[in-house]
Amino acid sequence: MDYESVRLGRNDKFRVDLHKFLQPYSYKTTNCVFSFNLLLVMMKCHIFQIVSVLFYVLFSIAQNVEFDLFDQDPLNQDQLANDYTVQAENSLLWGPYRSALYLGIRPRLPRSLLSGLMWFSMDDYRSIGSIRHFYEQNDNMAKANWVSYDPRYGGTQVIQDNDCHTNITIDFVKSKDGLSWAVKIKSEPHKGFEQSKISFVWYSGLEGEKEASIDDLGEIERTGILKLENQKNVLGYKGSVKLSGVSEELGAFQVEINDGPKTNRHPLGKSDLPLEFSPALAHHYSLRVPDDNVWQARDIFMTMLQESVQSLKGTTDSMEDIPPENLYIIRDLNDFEGNLHLVQKVYQGSCEFDVIYHNEKTPDTEKITSKNIHEKIEANHNLFDEKFSEYFELQYPYNGTQNDSGTANYKAFAKEILSGLLGGLTYMYGDHLVDRKTIFDEDTFESYELNGSPEGPHQLFTLVPSRPFFPRGFYWDEGFHLMPLKEYDSDLVLDIIKSWFNLIDSEGWIAREQILGPEARSRVPTQFQVQSPQIVNPPTLTLMLTMLLEHLSEERFGDVMKPIDIDRDNELSDVTDSTNTTKFGSYILKHPDVLFKYAEEVYPKLKLHFQMLRKTQQGHFEEFDRNYDNSEVFRWRGRTETHCLASGIDDYPRASPADVAELNVDLISWIGIMAKSLRLMAGILNKYDDVVYFQDIEEKISKNLDKVHWSKSEGIYCDVSVDEDDENVHVCHKGYVSLLPFVTKLIPKDDVDKLEKVLNIITDPEELWSPFGIRSLSKSDSNYKTGEDYWRSPVWINMNYLVLKGIEDYYYESRQFMSLALQKKFQVAYHDLRINVVDNVYRQWVKTGFVWEQYNDESGDAKGAKNFLGWTSTVLLMMKMPGNLE
Ligand SMILES: *[C@@H]1O[C@H](CO)[C@@H](O)[C@H](O)[C@H]1NC(C)=O
Ligand SMILES: *[C@@H]1O[C@H](CO)[C@@H](O)[C@H](O)[C@H]1NC(C)=O
Ligand SMILES: *[C@@H]1O[C@H](CO)[C@@H](O)[C@H](O)[C@H]1NC(C)=O
Ligand SMILES: *[C@@H]1O[C@H](CO)[C@@H](O)[C@H](O)[C@H]1NC(C)=O
């Protein structure tokens, strides 16, 4: 039996060449260091894993490849078109969800089709050593960010690669049904480099091909495959390279990597070499790799390239006779075919080509082609612009001096912030390392080396703080990430929140950092990979949820927080009006009944999480004869003398020496805001006992903030510890920690005396005020700018947003209790703070091409991780806030 044809689609016959899959695979993953010495190629490769297993692949037409879905009237269009939920879900199926890469596309499915892009300059022998794949902090890029992007539709990423001397534009589009997508890759060399040569490598690898069964002959039947569709030619391919595949989750699909328009040029290379070295052809290499290995495509490519170069050693006298555009071509030496396919292309000068993924479920009328892709790209830009303008009405920082080019730049900046934030949307799947054994020693407060065991696999749909530096999930960052999105796409926000809350374990714990699977792990130093259940993290997601619910309870529920019965069918048809896809994203907020179900689903987990936090972080009460009214006092566990990772603000100064008697004012505030959030949810869910329960905790926390944490002498909220005589003492390091009760709005609105004192510290240049925002630690503190100076002076934008919002909210809520002079103080602080922060982040972006993790409080200079979009994106909310309080 040579061929089997499998009926896969409405009218599609899918031909499978069994022979191609009936062969052994062998590959090595290596860490390669290429070093080039006098044009002589010397490669040192450290081979750490050799996989060489005999595997027989049989594509089965038996029950496991029974694509019922397609056999019936394929996806009953009428029914689905009306089903907003399916459409909305599908609109998020595909994306550049491997955000750690410059471009890495995958679906929101555990093991499926992973694709990615690599490129390198072919102008010299050395550039291969810095082939682009993972987005790295130190890559010499003038810019690398999405500048117009919405995950439901697609968008554009712009990369100005200084080393490769080219601007690369990557357009990503999707079919209307969300099931198919395409990418246009364009390279425009910089002035003076018009003739430069560049190589692109695209790869697609199918994971999760289940071994459905082993038949009598011991052959493994697979439920999915990905194969080359072109007639196999080891010398190379003219024009398009096509892959076709099928998997249980995706059904049947094709991936086409075309050669682009006629205007493209390929370098000539050396004329007397065999065709397999020709830069004019596309070159294809395939091999079988196990699950969780496709992400190593770069190492695999380098290994195969090395093999190719080494195989030349015997055949040619001097390697330097072969120019890079011939030498660095991956040759199909082994004639393997497996689940991973690499396609290499070489161009000279400006060029473009497309990669088109077409799913059979997408109707032909909606098919993306190299002819209509331009329209789609254009439509996406317009759609994004329209949607952006609808949700982000920017208030320019200088209402006096704006001009057209100034405001245009400012708007481009704002759009890039939103796009870059959304470009960090990531789907991760895999296990992570947890140490549930090591108990921290509370006598010495020493740091521990944790020993993790794998737990999972889990999946997470999340935004990331920084694609080049922190391309993974961070619990306390995530609450901030979602703030700018809450009106733009609240469905996405709730989707992400749910994904996070699904990770809350049976004890109520959730890991601070989510490093799921080997791809994510490869970006984290070993000592930071292991998570400990003793370390919690500020529950900012509940802060976010509170904002959403408060907004709802005002707008939708009136005074009574009860779901309103609405005519759902009418609303549904409104939302699914197919001519208006901009309506994706605000469904849940418009449908209190859906929100009700949502809240019902996440509430139990959240309550468990709250109870865990409250119990495990309980502060000592009786041990120190503390005569507080109640025991709602808390201490971060797991701190060392210098660091409190749990608090999120790692090196912020705390009581020294560390003592078990410590009580933390930031933690009590977080637990307070969480209680409030849960009270609101309990209200929506008609759980009145719980409303009373949480209200009681909120009140107790409010009392303790006043009685335990307020220092009369310092006029600010402080941590608490004990002195040598075990007497309570305030530990006051003025800075972000002191402001937590203010930014979580736990100061009673009529307590204007405290509000004024807090504002005085915020606005005092000798304390927290800087021309670039509120600094993390007071200039007057003895720890100011000491140690690693991470949270000991720099300006962080997320906290500045909360401070600005706090000033605004308290101004309106407490104005009636304030003197005119105090009102004025609030107005000035608000006006100036907003301009200082926005203006500096903007100017640093103009100067460096990026948005950053922190800003120097004295110079305004950008610091830390780059492309930190990330909570620095909260600057977008500040740009939207009014210039003045009225
Ligand atoms: C590359 O991008 C930069 C910034 O947008 C622009 O100034 C420059 O002209 C571009 N170069 C080319 C060749 O397109
Ligand atoms: C902006 O407008 C407000 C009121 O319209 C005014 O008070 C303020 O001085 C103006 N200029 C700046 C630079 O904020
Ligand atoms: C317009 O604003 C931009 C940015 O603030 C500034 O660089 C430029 O000089 C201004 N142009 C004029 C004509 O004022
Ligand atoms: C789509 O809906 C939005 C929000 O309701 C509205 O502002 C916009 O004008 C609509 N667009 C079209 C093309 O109907």
C-alpha cells in the first residue's frame, strides 16, 4: 500500500505518502558556539542530548482520524455565525503567543502547531552567530515592537535591526473566522546597505501527535501529521514551499511559504556550486522531534547547518572560496521527514514574502492569499485605529503647546504602548517546578536553595512584563497589565483572569512566577525556576477585578448589586452583527447574566485564595501582647535580611534586623482590597452571609491601619516590628509601601488629616516627588539609592498610575471635607504628576525606541528591562485621564 487517501474536508482529498513517514529519525539538540577564525569555520558544539530512536509512523484512517466534524455539513455556518461565543473564542485561537520570540505563532492549545521566524545577515561569516529568534535584551535593535496590534484581528510589528542593517516589518492577519492566518515579512535595508544579503528561516512543527495505538506490527499510529506537499527535491525549491497537515484539534490545514513578488532578488552566489547551495532556491529540511522540542528550532537549525558545513570539509580545499550566501544554506543531507519543517530563503536588498496558514474549515471565500493579504493588513490598521480612538481619547499633556506633528507622535506612542502590551499576550503550557518541602527558617531569615519537583502540566493565557526580559507570567504584574485593557477588551481581561485563577491549587496557593514548560524555563536562571508555596504575592488581579466590578455596579447595577434580566437574544444579535466586528470584547460587561456566571465560577477559587493568604500570612498577635482590637494583621513570609520577594518590591527596606514580630502595611492593604473585591462579588452572587463576613474583615483592617500602622510622629503609614524589649515600634521607610493604604483607597474618605499628610510626602521633593514621577523610596531615607537600588529610588510607572488615580479619586470623594487650600494641593499634584510621568516615558521612548521597566528619579533616564510593556503600559491610562481636576 503506497498511498492512503483520507477524506478530510468537504471536498478535499488529502494524500499521504506512507513511505515518507516510515523511516527512522535521528537528531541531536546542541548548544552551538560558532567561532570564525580567519574565515575558517570552526564550530564547537556541545552535544547534550542525542535522540536516536526508531519510530515508525503510520497515518491511520481508522477511528482516530475520523474527522466527523468535516463530514457533516462542515461547521453549520448559520448556527455558528449566530454564536458569538464561538466566534469570540476563535478570534483568540491563533496569535504570536510565543511572545518570547520576535515572531512565534501558536494556537491557544496545549500541544499543536508551533511556528517561528529566524533571520541573519549573509553579508559576512560571523552574523550567523547572532541569528535572530528569541527576542533578547541585548540584541542591537533600534526598535522591536508591535506598533498596531489587536489579538483578535492581527497587526504589525516593526523591527529595526541595527546589526543586520535592515527594517523588518511583520504583518500578521487572520481570516474572519479566526481559524486561518497569514504573515507578511518585509525587509527594507538601511541606507548604504541596499545590496545586503539576508536569510530568513521559517519553521513549523506539529506537536501532540498522539500515539493513538500500536498495531500488530508494533507500528505507532498517529493522530496527526505535518508533511511536505511539494514534490521532494533535495536540491531546493523554486517558488512556494507547501506543507500540509492534520491534527485532532485543528483538522486539516496547509502552510505555504511563498517566494514573494517578482521584485525580490536573490543573491547570485558562487556560480560553479551545485544547486543545493543556491540562494535562489528555497531550502527545506525536516526531521522528527519529540513533543516539547520544536521550540529549540534554532539549535536544531544550527546543528544541521553545522553538519552541512562540516560535510564540505573533505570536498573542498578552502572554505573561504564559498561565500556565506552559499555556505550557510541548510542542505537536505539526510532525507528525513518528520513533524518539524524548516524552510530557508535568501534575498538581496529589499524583499518580502508571505507565510499563509489555511485551515480547511475556513471557507474559500474567506481564504487569505498573497493577493488579498494587503487589503487585510490595511483593514487591520484601520480597525485598530478606529477601535483605539474609540477607547483611548488622549488628553495631551501640554494643552497649550500641542501641534500636529507633536500630537501625531504622541498618538503613535500611545498606540504602540497598547499594541506592545497586547503583543505580549502569551500562551504557555507545561509543568513547573515547585518546592513544597523546604521550610524557611524564621530565626535566621537566610535564603534557601529550593529544590523543585515538576507539577502540572498547566496552561496559562497571560500578558508578560517584558518580551525580551521576562517573557512569562508574573502574578502581581498581571493585575496592572489588565488595567489599560479593561475597557478596550474586557472579555479578554476576564478570560486572562480566569486562566490565572484556574492555577490556584487546592490549598489556595498560586505561584508568583509562572514558568510553564521547557521553552519558558529556558529563559529563567536555574535559581529562580523553583516556586515555593510559602511565598505569596500581592493579589493585584483582585484589585483589577474590583475596578471592573465597581464600574459595573455603578453603570449596570445601580444601587442594588443584582443581575438585571435583559433580553439576551436582542443583545446577542446586536453584538454579532457581522458587519461590526469591533464589538468583540465587551460582551460580558454588557451581559450581567454572563458576568454572574463568570463570577460564580471564579468566586470559590478566589475565596480559597483569600483564606490561604489570610491564614498563612497572619501576623503574630498574642505572642507580643499586642492589645489591638482584632487580629487582622499580617506579615510577608519568606523574607531574608535584604529581600522580600513575596511583596513584589524585592529590596524595599524593611525592619532590620528581620523579626517574626514584623507587620507589613502593604500586605494588610492588599488583603483589605481583596476582602473588598470578594465582598463585591459576594454581593453580585447574592451570598449575603459572605458579604457580612468580608465587610467585617474590611472594617477590622481599616481599624488596624489606623491603630497599628499609622505613625503620628512621622505622619505616614509604616511597617511595625519590636525593639529589644519586645515593644512595638514603627518601621518607617517612606515610599511605595507607605502609600499602599492610599492607593488601595483604604483611608476613610473623611480622614482628610491623613490624606493631607500622605499628599505632603508625595509632593515633597525631599521625599517622594521627582520631576519624572513619584520615586519608590524617599530621598531622605538612609537606604535611598543603596544596594541593588531596584525599589530604592527609581520611578515605577505602575505605582505612579495608582498614586495619580488615588489623588483623583480622593479629590472627588473627599472634596467636601477638604479646605480650599487642600483641594488646590490635590489639583496641582494631579496636574503635575500626570505630565511629569507621561512626558518622561514619552521622551525616553523617542530617545531609545523603547518603553522601560523603571526611570531614574534624578535624570529621568530609562533603566532595567527594555520593551517593558508590562505595567509601564499603565502610562496609557494616565494619557487618557483629564489634564486637570475640576
Ligand atoms: C527604518 O525605520 C526608521 C524608523 O522608522 C526610518 O527612519 C528609516 O527611514 C527606515 N529605513 C528604511 C530604509 O526604511
Ligand atoms: C491647560 O488648561 C488649563 C485649563 O483650561 C489651564 O489652567 C492650564 O494652565 C493650561 N496649560 C497647561 C500647560 O496645563
Ligand atoms: C511640534 O511638537 C514637536 C514635539 O513636541 C516638536 O518637536 C516640534 O518642534 C513642534 N513643531 C512646531 C512647529 O512647533
Ligand atoms: C460598530 O460598533 C461601535 C460600537 O457600538 C460603533 O461605534 C461603530 O460605529 C460601529 N461600526 C460600524 C461600522 O457599524
